Amino acid sequence: MQAILTTLLFVAPDWVVKLTGERRPNAFWAEYIVWPAVQIIVVLFIVLTLVAYLVYLERKVSAFMQSRLGPMHVGPWGLLQPLADGIKLLLKEDIIPSKADRAVFIVAPIVSVVAALVVLAVIPWGASWATIANVNIGLLFILAVSSVGVLGLVLAGWSSNSKYSLLGALRSSAQMVSYEIGMGLSIIGALMFARTLSMSGIIDAQRADGMWYLMFQPLGFLVYVVSALGETNRAPFDLPEAESELVAGYHTEYSGFRWALFFMAEYSAMIVTSAVAVTVFLGGWMLPGVTGTSFFGLFGPISNPTLHTFASIIVFAGKIMLLIYAYMWFRWTWPRYRYDQLMELGWKWMIPASLANIVLTGIWYVLALPKPQGGLLNLMQGGASGRLVPTKLGIAYFIVTGFGVTIPIVWGLLTTINRRSRDFNLHEQRQLQIQLRRERLEKMLQQPADAQPAESGGQ
Amino acid sequence: MPAVKTTAAKRTLGQLIRRLLLFDLFKGLMVTFRYNVRALYEPRDGGNPNQALYTEQYPIEPARVSERFRGAPRLNLDPENGSTLCIACDLCALACPVDCIEVGSIRREVREGEKVNKKKVLTTFIYDTSRCMFCNLCVEACPTDCLELTQSFELAVYHRAGFRWDREMLEKGINYVKYPK
């Protein structure tokens, strides 16, 4: 048994040797083919199971927030409900509307789900070996690929040949495109500190700087979370599937497993956006005292490398789950935005806020540079591998500027920009129009009243 | 469009600060979060409005009805000797606006201690629950508190004949429904 496993996993088959011409084919086979395949299978299995259970969690959380019980019948506390749902969806009749564009209709959910799942490859699930591909442009890759997901939605809405689907797709494409800008811009502030686009590199940078970037970039985090909610079509920005207006939005005509694919894409997009938030702002798999760094020098991180990696995976997953709980919390608390309010928030608040954040962060960063590099305050020093690392005072400086200066300045700026945007108040406009018309009519009635005093004018 | 006064012009300082700190959003979040946490630790008591989980899992556990609810009829027995309290006076049948009660009785001699009295004795009691509108008039007419409308409400049966409750059913009650909990 062991011999078979060894040959399968560590000895390259002949075609690999012929095809690649590697000098060390066995190492190539084990390192680039077998091990990633194992990782991919494990990650896919875990994430897809998680997606199924996120649906269950969402139902439970919503139920508890509304004094209900949620699914209770399938298994203890309804724990087998996702399985039952999956089987039901698989066995359902595959319905394609007769007027639909068949090919596009079939391709759309695949595009959506593939775009959502491919991204999982570059997410740093834990320390050392727990990443499928440590690409040095990981963050860029995530932003690029996840924006392809919009295509799936648009194709679905178009090919369904239904007005609800089309309107839903129209809304979702506009929304996702506009919130993507804010999302991409909000990360840049943190990237200035990290100076790398590699996901593992960002986490290592936070370890070297000794602080999570949430503390340096509170505004960036805020903008990122809001934009991520908009990007993943979650409430309060779930306009593409606003059931009171659009039935189910872009997937109105979908049923059975194709519909489940859209659902899967939505929930894995949730996982991905929160994984990015955790990586960039919340220190990734680091938890002081357990993984990464020591707890204020009192007790160190776990020294056993294998144990450390497993602990880091658990920490990362825990942080993701916290963010996802927050997503659900928001969804079951806040009402949906109106469409113009959504666009206003995206274009007039989130994008200017992230742009101002970039400028201000740049200023704080340049001011804190060491003297020889043109800085004034000399709050950074060369760390390991020549990277600039803030000193203790520098950390305090960045936190104070982030919370105490950037946020008030940006708030003032935004209120100045948007000070007249509340003028678009339909009710008050209407009242004013009615009043003006009444005054005009009264004036008109007054003039004949002067000529003919017997006729008294109405109100 | 004519210019209107904005709501911002009417805002007080306190309102401004609340708006600045997104106070209302967090207030809403705390409400839902409190319910969520309470749902996790409070014991389940379905139908109790003061509990975090209001749901009652009816077919699994018995459903709550109001105290004044009028459901299935019952003929009460004397708790001392187990004989019926009904004196076959027929007042319930007379009171019933839909005539769904039939009281059957005979006159016979009944030994009461030393004496032997001739008395009306109940033989049959038919109560048609399909016609009954649960108005409680029969219960109010009953001089001996024998007839009573109980809290049980599971009266559905598969055949119309099942709606005619005889004396035995009325005295023993029905228990079609078995609750797992």
C-alpha cells in the first residue's frame, strides 16, 4: 500500500519526463502536480462544505434575530439541512425557458462560480504550506478575477429573456462595477505600508510592523467592508435580487442546480472578500501569543511548525467567520438602500473617501520616513531585508493619524462635497411646488376680484 | 427644481453627533445582536412572548392556547365516586342555538342511602362537534358544572361520523395526538 502511494505521489510518470524535460522530474511531479492537486481538493472540499453550512448559518442567525428557530427537522438542530437542500436541488428538473438563449443560459452560472472559486487559490489559509499558490500579485489576481463574476450575472440576466432578470442584471452590473472601484482604492492605503501585492507578503509585513493594518487604516477598512458588501450583493445592497421589486433579480429564471451554482458563487464571494479583509487589515493568520507574534513578549507563538500551521489555519478561519457573521448581522438588521442612494453612497462617499485616504496616508507615510530618505519625523527604520519598519513611536504616530486626523479630515471633505445632495428630497420639492402653484393661483384670482368685487375667489 | 431647505439646516448638535457616529445604525445592530445572544442561552419556551425564541414547534410539542379558549367538549365526572355529574336536565340542549346536543335519559329508581328515589338518569349524550360553534351557552346553562369546553382543539377526523361524540368520548376525552416532547 505504502509502495503504491509513494510511486503515485513521488515518482513522476513517463509522460511528465517526456513532456517537460525536467532534470529532476520526481521533484517537479511531487512539488508542482501532486501537492497542489491535494491542496486544491482539500480546499475545494472544505470551502464548498462551508458554503453549504453558511446557508444553514444564515438561516439560523436570521431566525434567532427574529425570535424564530430556523431549520430544526433534518438531523439534530437541522444540521443535515444543507445536505437535504443539495440533494433536492440536484434532483430537480432542469428548466430552461423556451425563449432563453440556451448556450449563454448554461454558461452564465459556470462563469459566475468559476470566477468565485478560482480566487481561492491565492488566499493564504495559514502559515507556510497552507497556501495553494503564493503568487506575488495575489491581491491583484483576486480583484481581477472576482470582477469577472459580474459577467456571469450579466449573461444570466440577458440570456433569461425576462424583464426581471434583465433589470436585476442591469442593476447588479452597475452596482458591482461602481463598488469595485471603491474596493480597489480602499486597499491601496494598506498596500503602501505592506509594499507588496503578495497575500502572504502582506501578512508578513504586518508581522514585521508589529501592528494590524486595521489600526493604521481604519478608514480603508470601513470603505473596504462597505464596498465588499456592495460587491457581493449582500444586504443592505442586495438590489439585484430585491424580491419585492424584481422577484429574484438576475436568477429569476434559474432553478435546480444552476440556481445553486449562483448561490454558491455568492457565498464563496463572501468568503473571498472577508478573506481579503482579514489578510489586508486584520493580520491574516496572526494572533498574538498563538500564531505569528508573541503576546507582548509574555508568551511566544507556538514553536512546533506543524502545530503552528494548523493553529494559523484555525485563526484565519475564525477571523473570516467573524466577518461573515457581521455580514449576516448587517443583512438582518438594516433595510435595503434605494437605488439612487446606493449609487450616491458608492460614487459620492466611498470613492472620494478612499481617494482622500490614499492621499492622506501617503502624506503621513512620507512624513514618517527616515531623515536620509527625505522624511521629517524619522519614525521608521530599516528592518529585515531592507524593508522600512515603523518604530514604537512610529506605530503610535500612524494609529493617531489614522484615527484622529484622517477620519475627521475625510468626513469634513465628504460633507462639504455632498452638502447639497440632500436637496434631492422629492417630498419637499413637491410640497414647495404645490405652495408656489397655490400662490400663483391666488394671485390670478385676486386680479379679477379687484375688477368684479361681487365674485369672491376660492382659496 | 426649486431649491428647498435641507434637513441638515434643521439639525441640532446632538443630532449631528449621533449622525456622525452612525448611532442609529449601531442601535439597530445591538437590538438584533441581543436577540441572537438571548436565543443561544435562554431555555426554549414556545409561545412565550417574553422569551427570545417565540416559536412553538406545534406537532412536536403541545401548542399553547389562551386561557379562555373553548375547544373540545367534556362531561365531567364526580371526582369522589366517578359517576357522572350530569342530571339529564336537558338545559344544555335547550340552550344550544344550533341544536347539536341530544340528551337521552330514563326514569328509574335510584338507591340513595336509605331511601329509594325515582330519578331521571342519563343514558346517552350525543354532542355533534361539526355543528357546534363553541359559544359556551350550554356550559353556562349547566347547573352541575358537568358539561365543559376544554382547551383541546384537535377535533379533525377522517369521516363525518367521527364528529358525533357519544357519552364515552365526552367522558374520557380524545387523545389522537401524541406529542414527542
